[in-house]
Amino acid sequence: MAVELARIAVDLARRAGALVADGRARAGGDRAGLGVRVKSTPTDVVTVMDRVCEDFLVDELRRLRPQDAVVGEEGGTRADGAAPAGPGQVRWLVDPIDGTVNYIYGVPQYAVSVAAERGGTVVAGAVHNPASGETFWAWLDGGAYLSGGHGGEGQRLRVTSCSDLGQALVGTGFGYSAAVRAEQARAVAELLPLVRDIRRLGSAALDLCFLAAGRLDAYYEARLYPWDYAAGALIAAEAGAWLAGLHGQPAGDDFVAAAAPGVAEAFFALLESLHPVGGSGR
């Protein structure tokens, strides 16, 4: 069943990505044409295409899987989608544009993310970057794969063999609150001298996929929502990454850390010492 859910996730992510790309092309360089509005803070933004894309995903899932629950970033829920899925029930977690600021500015690092969760466990997911044409996908115990773009068709993904934390390329992201960002910047300043370098690419979903594809050695971010990381975390795990939260907790909304096995223990221990979460809001 999981592989079939993965196929649905791939198809929907690609088709939704075509809508997103078309909206960007029609707007051209005119950001006003994207219908940008703010959400929680002036730096937390949403576009018309976020909502159009989410409506498409919810409607298609209603057609294809009418028995399933759905929860989306912009409020597109169905069948009590905000509640955790019960035993045997499938709940879809959809992010119509992860990396909206990049999308607005024309930075080619944004994605549609679609994940299927069953009984509280993510069992399938796909992340599609409309700008590059790449699609990352996985299903539980089935491996992680990349197609399109420059990755070929059906390339099996594996994390890097990096074993020296000092040589690890680390991805991260920041919250929208100024106070939270200040604390997160402090942690980054302490982390930077201890690793190869830091990358802030602007999409949690793609950061996790890049870890899976060997383009990063480690990644961490605080204050995420399930739709931000559900598909990407599965893809990273199926490519061999270790995932964790802080203080012995599993990766989750409060904190997601992921790394290649060769540096994972050292990386997680370092993050514990840096207290990188910051503040109490996303």
C-alpha cells in the first residue's frame, strides 16, 4: 500500500508544481502579481498560488482517496484532517509551496511537498521542485529516489559517508519571529567554526531531500510544522540519515535534526550543547 501512496504523492506533487511554475511565469518579475500577503509576522508570507495549489491538492485527494483525511499549510483540511490519523487511517500532509519567500523572489529553491501518514507514521512522501524539475520520493522501508532535473530517472539516494563533523556541510533554517531569529543566529555563530560551512537554502523539505541526495551532510531546524518536514524526513531516513529531536525526543515539530550516520552522534551532541531552538514561537 505504501508504494501506491508514494506514486500518488509523486503525481500530485508534480502536477501541483506545474501550477506553481505557471503562476510564477505569468507574474514574471512582478511580485505584486503573485498576490503576496503576510501571515504571522511581516516576514511570514503567502501568495495566491499557495492557496490555489493547496485547493488543487485537497480536491484531487478528495477525488482519489475520499476516505482519507487531509491537512494543509494554508488551512485546506478535510475529514478532521488536523487530528492525528487513527489506526489504519491515512492522513495526507500537504505544503503547496515550501519556500514561499524564494518563490516570490525567483530563487529556484522551493517545493511542493505531499506526505501520507498512516496510524501516526509517515509511510510515503514526495517533494517536487518546479524550478529544477527534480522529484524526490520515498515509501517506508522501500528506499528513497530522485528523478527529473539532472538526477536521471529513479536514482536511488544515499546519504554521504562523511565521518568528520569538522568537514560536514550543514543546512538549517530560521523562524519568522525576530526574537527567535536572534537566538538562532547565536547558535549558528557558535556552530559555524566547528563544521565545514552552513547553508540556509530556504526550504525545509528540500534541505532534507538534499541531505538524502548527499548535497548536505547534516541539517537541523526548530519550530516546524508537520507539512514542512513529513515527506522530507521520510526521504532522508530512507536514504540512511539518522533523525532526532532534542533531549532524547524523536524528531518533531519542536526540533528536527538529521545527519549522515558517520557524523550523527557528534552532531546531535553538539546541537544539545548549543541550545539552538530559541524562543517559544515559530
